[in-house]
Amino acid sequence: MRGKFFSLLFPIFAPVLSGVLLVLAFPSHNLGWLAWVALVPLLVAISGKRPGHGFLMSYLCGFVFFPGIFYWILQISGYRYLHHGILALYLGAYFGIWGLVFAFISKHWGVVPALFTAPFAWVSLEFIRSNFSFLALPWALLAHTQYQYPLIIQIASLSGIYGISFLIVLVNSAIAAITLFLIHRFKDNPLPSYPIISGKGAILIVVTAALSVTLALSYGFKAIARPIMDDSIKVSVVQGNIDQVKKWDRKYGEFIMQTYDELTRMASKDRPALIVWPETATPLAISRDHRLYDQVKRISQSAGAYLLLGSAQHQKFTQGDSKRIDYMNSAFLITPDSNAKNQRYDKIHLLPFGEYLPMEGTVPWSYLGIPHIRGYTPGKESTLFDSPSYHFGVTICWENIFPNLVRKVVKRGAQFIVNITNEAWFGKTSVPYQFVAMSVFRAVENRVSVVRCANTGVSCFINPDGRIIGKVQQDNKDTFVKGYLTKEIPLSKEKTFYTIYGDVFVYMSMIITILIIFLTVLKLKKIKKTDCKR
């Protein structure tokens, strides 16, 4: 009776457990090692099941995972639990489709082929989720859990971030194979209805996983051990810690500029070549307010350094006239030389529902409680910021989570990346830590330093090997503190395989996944034809 009760409960308990373990693996819980076992309960639960059951159980896992990761969106005014439910339904479907594919292959080819296919299918779906039109969201990818483990993440310079996700799922598959092999060796087997795996099948997938991880670690060791021989420059980041309520209130304009002026003067004592302010640092747009521009220019000249800052016409998530879309969210490079031209980058990848309303006029968003917003206009292309001695690219806010966006500007010649952002919107949540985790991979993929400058934190420097080498801190706090930090960073010259060729690994994974599904469908058709003849 007890065994039967466990068998009935396990299909619900296992997906929920996997979802919870995955949440704990991500920042700010930072139990990254859990990712290597988190999918095991789900894989065991859907092994040998019908495709429909595999879909529903995996969907349940996603429905637990994504709201747990994105809980911080509830901090945004106007975002409701209804929207959170829609988000979970949409994102959870990717887990569901993965479970469907796994169960479909498991049913017709066996569990071992399905376990081998699982990593290919997983990275294919992660890539689709990361690039699917205005719904593209490369957030909470499985690889992000490993940002604190430099040895294992170095393969991102070859395969991109998806190669690490592949490894994690492969290891989960191997542990699931061992689990399925062992449970049938117990007299009181709690899961008698689950398929039996042969010892040879279990050994094959375990050896494959062990060899893959060993090769990844060996490559990681060599990559980290290699000395950095490039030229370097000093860069300072300024964290103003301006309250979100004050940022767009004109009566605090003088206070904001005074804060950045004082911090910049202190940072200039370190003699940096470049000083960075965060996204939308100025109280108004310097492209429209000449007095404000003159003030910023004087600060740059006084510091004797190039000054990179974010400046925009209005804040995100602002309701207003939807027809007015001539605004830009921009980054400006101000030179201390009065004769030199300033440079500008306009944000390309705008935040849907925060900086613009996608498919406005086609989709009736108001029925979902989503109001019209005062939108921005996207920029046309990335800017390669030039100085006499270095070149760099800039990403604004969440642009840094898109691997291909960063790859393109590095391929054009950027020697480091600066990410300016303002996360004051989300309060004291895990958002800045999740952002930092994703930024680590932009550094490793392209072997460039990433300089992160945030309004409220985390402002930090990330080495080309993905190690965080310094944060703006005060009393061991790195968010909602005011300060600055100066570091010397290398000017990278080499281009990685990933920088040059992009997501070749993912395309191969997608081809393999499609091929296996196609062969499974053919096999199913042959079986049906044989049954009909009988």
C-alpha cells in the first residue's frame, strides 16, 4: 500500500523537487552544485512515460522554477500576479516541450537514447527561448548557475554558454541512469513501474559524461593558467546609489549631479583613463539640455579622463502617449578635449513592456491589463567607442544578457565591454546578482574584461576568465551603497572561436535533436504500417 502511494505521489513530487532545486542553484542562493543533480528527479519521473505525461510533469517543473526565479518582477508598479501567471505559463512550456521530446524518444527508442538526447534538446530549447522575437529571454539559463566556478565555464569561449548547459544536463542524465539502474536492484522497489536500464547502458552514459566533464575541466585549467600579456588601462566605476523616486524628480537634479561630481573627483585621483557612470545617470537627457551637457563636459575636463555615462529622456515603465516614440536610451562618451568629438550609442535591444510595447496595434495588450507606455526608439547598430589607445563596446541594462549582441561588437574590435545599468527598480532582490552571473559569461565567451557600472549595485570588474576582481562595497555591502572603484583591466586582442563563429555548437545540437525526432517519427510510421498489414 505504501509503495503504491509513493508511486502515485512521485510524478507530482519529482517535478516540484526539480523546480525547487533549480531555483536554489541560481543567485542569490548560489548553490550552483545543485544544478548537476536538480533534473534527476524529473528525468527519473518521465522515463518510460507517455509523451503527454512527460510534457505535463516537465511543465509543472517549469511552472515552479520560473516564478521562483522571476519573483522580483513583482516589484514593478503595474505588474500583477496575473502577469506572473502568464509568464510562468509561457516559459514553463519550454520545459514541457523538452519533457515531451524526452518521453517520446524514451517510449520508442528506450531510456538510454533519450538520456543521451536530453542535453541536445535542452540547449536547443534554451537557444530558441533566448532568441524568440520580442519574447527572447536568455535569463536563468542552466549555465548561469556555474558563474562562480571558473574551471568549468572556460569552454564558453568555444561553445558559448550553451555548452555548459549541455554538460550539466548530460551529468544529470548520467545520474538518472544510475538511479534507474539501482532502484530495480532493491527488494522493496518504490518505483516498480519505471523502466529497467541495463548495466551497459548506464556505464556508457556515465563514461560519456565523465569524459566530457574531464575534457572541459582540462581546457579550463589551461585557459586560466595562461598569463594575460595584453596592454592595460585604468577604469573607474561610479555608483551613485540614487533612489529611484528621486532620479526623475527635477527638484533632486542638483543633488544627483553633485553626487556624481564628488564621486568622479575622488575617482580621478587614481588617474583612470575612463570613468563610468550608470544608465540614465543624469536627471535629464544631455542631448537636449545644453546646460546639463556643459556641466558634464566640465566634470570630464576637471577629471582629465574620458567620461562614459547613461542619459535618457524619461524613465522606464512610464505610461504615456504611445505615439511619442522619438526617445532614446543612450550612452555618451564625453572627451576631456574640447576639440574632440563626443560619441554616442543608442540602446538597440529595448526591454519589452518597459521601454516599448511590442506589436502595438496588433495585440490588444490592454485586455491583459498592460497599459500604453511612453516608448523608446531602438538604436540601429552597436557603437565601437574609440579613443587614441583603446576601443570598447557598451551595453545598456539587460543588453548584456544577450550573447550575440556582445559577440558582434567584440568581433568588430572592442577590447573590453562596459555594461551600464540601473536596477534600483527591483529593490533589495536577487536581480543584480543574477545580472552579474550572466555578465561573467560575456567575459569568458569573448575573452574580454567586462566593466559593470550600476546605480545601486552591483558595480564590479570581471576578468577575461570570468573571475570577479573587485566590487564597489561599503561595510561588506555591494548594493544600495554609494562609492567608486578603480581597477586596471587588460585590453584584449585575441578573438575566441565563439567570437568568430558564434553558436555553431547550438546549431549542431539542434540538427541532432531534429534528426533524432525525425528518425523516431519514421520508426513509429513503420510500426503502424506493420500493424495495419497484420
